[in-house]
Amino acid sequence: MELDLITFLIVCPLVFFGGLVDAVAGGGGLIALPAYLIAGVPAHLALGTNKLSSAMGTVVSAFRLWRAGFLNIRKSLPAIVCSLLGSAAGAHLALLVPERVFELILVGLLPIAAFFVLSKRAVMSNDEGIITARKQLVILCIASLICGAYDGFYGPGAGTFMLLAFTLWAKMGVRSASGTMKAVNLASNIAAFATFALSGEVIWLLGLTAGIFGIAGHYIGAGLVLQNGTKIVRPIIGAVLAVLFVKTAWELLS
């Protein structure tokens, strides 16, 4: 695919906002992935390139949450391994789907993912529940495996789904769950990115450039986590999805 300035002008600012939203509570893929599709990047290339830029930004927010004491690496390690395995399997499955069919799947699933991301945030609790360490570990691993597979195949909302599972079922507090989610989500991003890269489905220059913007977004967004700032999420996601659906409808009718 040939790149032009317009592609960068569309993708980079939206990836910045996607990184910011993703660092707050996940769901940044609802902005970042559509950015590539709006810019005209083919579906498999869009997903693979998005994994590159997403992984770059997630490294920063995960590190910042770890420094703030919200991430226990030792406790998260089994879940990270499960996420790696699930994501690699999901990415391999995505590559088996024909390009045009996969593009329609991406666009069709976006409103479903957006609905859950926007409607389920309110059910998260700030209080840690009572649960045995073994049961919590099992729940973390199962949730990470399933969400990792989803992230590898598709992605948008995966971080939020992990966060919901970690708080509602694994009974973690929101802040510690946010830190664990970032580590697990980073693992799924890396596994998916590696799978797509090995298949030649990554636009390196675009992904690396957008990744720099994503890093800035994640850094600022990770700071908002510390302040419990989530008011920016809904309007940004809504605006980006509206643009994507108008573009898709126009192409289908043309």
C-alpha cells in the first residue's frame, strides 16, 4: 500500500486519542482501529499495523501503572502467558478470513464492542471482594485466555473486557485491575503483532509513526487513571465510530 500525507494526518491524531482512552480503562481500539480503516488501509494490514502502534503505547501506560504500584508482575505472570497463547491463536484465525469478509466483520462488530465498553463501565467496583487466591488465579487465566484470543482476532474493547472480568469475577480493585489488565493486554498485543508481522500484514512506517502518538496518548491517559478521569471516553468513541460508519455506508452505496 502506498502511503501519503493524508493517511498520516488521519491515523496519527486518532491513535493518540485511542491511546489516551485505552490507558484510562481500555477500549482505545474502538478509536485506533477505525482510524486505519477510515484512512483506507486494508483490513488485515489495519489490524496488524494497529497492533504495532498499540503495543508501543501500552508499554508506556503499563510501565507507569507499575511504577504507581498498581501492577504486581509476579501475580500477573500466569495471566500474561494465557493472554499470549490466546492472542496468537486469535490472530492466526483472523488471517484465515478473506480480506473483504474480514473488513465487514471488523466494521460490523464495532458497535457491539462499543456498546459493552460504554455501558458496562459503571458496574465496576472500587472495592476488592473476598475470594481465594487460587480461584482468583483461575479466573484471571481464563479471562486472559479468552480476551487474548478476542484481541488477536479483532481487538477493540479487549482491555475493557479484561478490566470487567478482573473486577467483577476476580474481585480485584479497579486500580490494581487496571495495572494487571495493562500487562495482560500488552502481552496480547505483542503476540498478535508478531503473528501479523510474520505474515507481512504490517505497514511499518505508518505503525511506528502512529505508535509515537499512541505513546503520548497512553502517557497522558495513564495519568488520568490516577485521577479517575473517564469523562472523555464516550464522546471520542462516538465521534470516530460515526465517521467510520458514514465512510463504510458511502463505499457500499457507491
